[in-house]
Amino acid sequence: MAHLVLDDRRSGASAPGAITPRLTPRERDVLNQLARGLSNAEVAARLAVSVKTVESHRTGLYRKLGVHNASELIVAALRHRLTSL
């Protein structure tokens, strides 16, 4: 996964003018926690929401970023500079 992000950064994959998905503040909160490797339950506890709420935000993030799993989510978030590790 790391090599995909590094390759994209070297090639300028997220160049100025690229469309960045619009995320809600809570989606950004969830994304940042997921990027740090937390589980849905851990994110829920930190944000004082239910696990179901985290799962809903995660599903929304998948849709907005056009991905299908957690690895793709993190790579896409890094490509769009929506989070940093």
C-alpha cells in the first residue's frame, strides 16, 4: 500500500486542480481515526458515537472516494490529501 502512495506522490497524482471529494467534518474525524488503524469500535468510543454510526460514515466514505475496502480508503484519502499518517 505504501508504494502506491509514494508512486502517486512522485508522479503528482493529486495535482492542483484535481477534484477533491467533499467530506463532512464527522466523516473527516472518522477517516482520520481509521487512517491511524483504529477499529470501528475504537473509533466509536473515541468519538462518543455508536459503532453503527461509524459504519455508516465508513460506507459514505467508500462511496465518495469510489473504493471498496479499508486499504483502498486509506490510499485514496492520502492521494486526495484528506488525511496524513
